[in-house]
Amino acid sequence: MRALPITAGFLILVLGAEPAPADSYLIAPDGSGDFPTIQAAVDAASGGDEILLEDGTFLGPGNRDVDYLGKAVTIRSRSGNRSACVIDCESADSSGFVFRSGEGNGSVLADLTVTWSHNLYPGVRAYSSSPTVRNVVVTQPRRTGMYAEYGAPVITGCLVESNVYATTYTAGISLLSASATIEDCSFRDLDDVACILAWGGTTTVRRCDFSGNLGTAISVLSGPWTSTEPSASIEDCVVTNNTMSTAIYLAGDGSSSFTVRRCVISGNTSTRSGWGLRVGSSGTVPFVIEYCLISGNPSHGMYLGGTAGGTVAGCKVLRNGGAGIVANGGTGSLLIENCEIEGNGGVGADLPWYSAATPLEIRDCIVRSNGTGIQLAGNPSVVRCTVQGNSGAGISVSGANGASVRECLVTGNGRGFAVVSSPELTVEHCTVASNHTPFSGGAMRIIGSGVTVLRSILWGNCSDADGYEIWQTTGSLVELTCVNVDSTRLHVFGAGAFTLTDLLEQDPLLCSPVACASAPSTAGVYGFSPGSPALAQPCGPMGAPQALCTAVGVQQSLTPSSWGKVKAGYRN
């Protein structure tokens, strides 16, 4: 017996009637379409229907404050030209579009412009709803451009620009306890608290551009009226040429989680604090900041605080007016690795992180041509860093107790180390050379501190005041063990003492160090010539790990890892 094919008609007979096809309605600005207004079309529409708007300007009741009524319908311009199809709210007591009946992502608004929404009514607003807003321009809102309260709206490819009035809580997009996704959007010429302002909720921002605004680009905050702790994931965003107190500001508590990856924050100006990125979380989830470029901002490039701690990896923090990175007041562990911190007006890395149990570590970083290079307090660790050409001390230490500096190259700075009131600092396997100060102690100036130096090189540093490599006073105790240094250039002023064991007092034969008079300088090669006595001591090799000089120069090998990881991160 021949098998019969299963046809569409057969399935209809077996499974029931075929669903009715979705309808499309055409609406014209002059009311001559299928319905006289957009709202009339929504009233008649069913789920899956499309309401197509002809180009032109829609005015009057029924063409503003359009309520989706919980329906999964699409309203879009017929032409797809968002600039040619305009919903003019005429500054009446209305928005352009409203979602307030639990709409989902199937309720779509696309390819048009909303302008002149009222003070209290954003251009697009959603309450406990999750619409899709795509390729929409909100221009000249009298205050806020878009607003979402609860729900999970998806906002893609939109432009929010040129608001008319700014107040305490206005924003380009304002969110309250919402789980919003904002992608491929632009923010221009806004005078707001923030271009994106999120109170509580989970905010995802990807590939957005912020330029020419007055106010913070992204603020994610906790507040007494939010039902959820704020969390944010910000990736591949560009924040440039704005005037703002802080470009990106993230603050939370409890279960807050903050991630910032591959963002550019550059060339912004400010009459106030002018920070590039500020993160402060008193919660328990560590923040993550990776592969960002933060440059040319008027104050600190990055300001980190709070109890959560976190990781900063693969970032370039360049030529900011204040410090490059400030990490202050934290009690959670903080790791800064594989970063380039260069040309900042203040301290390159200012790290008064206060946590004895869970300390701070900066490793595999390049810190050069700043004011001071690295400034430490508490018990941080500095590992495998290059600290060069800073106009102040390469490493400044104050109030440290248990701090350590290991395998670092500290050269060409306005002094190697400045150590004050630090009961315990350990310097191990470091090369401190070619530094120059007009005062005392070219390699180290130590006041009221306990410093242990192990298997290190302190050579060729200058101090105009007295010519000493190490100058110490005020009851300091300095222990040098297996150190390459000229003992005639060690000095105690007043109370204090040196303990000297296994010193090497001859030239370490570094490849091509610069003269200390050239400091601040990032020049020079600080590997080892073949036969360097610093590599053949019974107590072990001295100095920072570096390659040998070759006939064509030297391959400096501070670590086998650092900048390659950064470049790989930018490629991902």
C-alpha cells in the first residue's frame, strides 16, 4: 500500500485551524491611513501585528503617549529611516510611547524619532515591562529620554540627545531596579546627572558611545528606594570629549557585581573631580576591570575603593591630570596586573589600600613618566614591575607594615625609594640604578623605618646633597644582605643603623645604563653583561631578572608574560 504524504492541509485537519496571519496597518501623519491615529491602530491590533508609520511628523492625541496595552505588536516607520518619521509630543503632559501592562520583548518600537516629551514624561517609558526599543532617536526631551522601572527592556541602536532641562535625577536613560540591556547606542549633547543612570537592578551596556555630554556617562548606584542591589556589565564602550565629574561611576553593596571590559575613557574635561572610572562597592563580589584605555582625563584615571576588592588587568592608564590609579580604603584583596601606567600628572599608582588580611598586589606593570611612580601604604606587594622615568621617587612608601617589592626594575626616577614611618618593608631581587635627586639618598631615603634589602643592586644613583646611595635617619634599621652596593655611600644621620652581610662592592656591569644626571629618563638597558659579578655570588644572583647583553643589544625580560597578555586581551 502506497504511503500518503503528510501535507499542510492534513496537519490543519488534525491539529486544528491554522493561526491567522499577522496583519499590517499603515498609519499616515494626516490620519489618512488604515486608522486615524497610532493608538487607534494599537487598539485594533492583535499579537504579532505590525503598525507601519509613513514618514512625516505625527502630532496630537492618539499619536503621543501611545500605550501598547500589553500587546506583542511592532510599531515602526515604513521606510526604516528613523529621522524621517517623527513623533512630536509637543511638550504636552505625555511621552511618546508607554509600556505598562507587562509587555515582553515581542513588543517592539523601531526606526523612528520621539521629540519634545514633557518634563515628567520621558520620550519612552516602561513599567514592569520588557519591550524591545530598536533604532529609535529620542531628541530634545525636556528632561529624561527613556525610563524603565523593573522589567528587562532591550534597547539597541538608539540615539538619545539634546535634552532641554537638567535636574537632580534626569538622565538620557534612567533605570529603577530594571534588568536592562543597552547595546550599540549613542548619547550626545545631554546635560544630565548621567547619560545612563541605574538605581539598583542589573544593567548591561555594550558598544555604546558617549560624546559631547555634560554629566557622568554611566552611573550605577544603590539607593533606599531600590529593591535590588545594583550590578553592571559594561563592555566595548567609548567615552570621549565630555565635560563630567566622573566618566563611569559604579557604587553598590551586598551582592553588587561590576565588570568593565575593553572601554575607552579619554579626553574628557571637568570643572569638578574629573575622574575617568570610579568603582566603590561595599558588597562581597569583587569587581573586574580589564583591557581598558583611560587617558587624557583631568583628574585621576581610575579610583577604586570599597570592601569587595577586585582585579584590574591589561589596562592602559595614560596622561591623566591626577594619579593614574588610586586604590583607597579597601578591605577586600585587590590585584593590578599587566597594566601600563604612564605620563600621569600625579602618582602613577597611588595604593593606600587598608587590609592586613587581604592585601593589594601590583604585578607585571610598567609605571613610567608620572609624578611619583608607585605610592604604598599598608602591606601591599609590588612584583616584576618596571618603574622608570618618574619625576618623583620611583616607589614611595609611607606607613607600610609588611609591604614588599620584588623583582622590580627601578631606574631613571627622581629617587629610587622614599620610605617614611614604615615598620617593615622588604626589597628583594630589584635593580635600583640611574636615579637622581637633588637631596639625600639617590637609591633610598629612609626615615623612621625598618627596611630589609635582599639580593638586589643599588648602583649608579645620584644625590646632589651628599652623594649617598642610602641615607637614613630617625631610628631606622636597614639590613642589606647579598646586595651590590658601595658601602662608602651608605649614611646614617643621627640615630639609626645598618646591618651589612655579603655585600658586592664592584660595578655590576649592566648593559648600558644611562647616567643618573639624565633622570628622569626611561632610557637605558639594565640587563647584565657576560661575566657580571652580580650573577655569580655565593648568596645567589642579584638584581631584577633580566636577560644577558648580546652583540646586537639585549632582550629585556622583566617577565615572560606581561604585555603579550594585554595585547591578547585587546584582540579578544
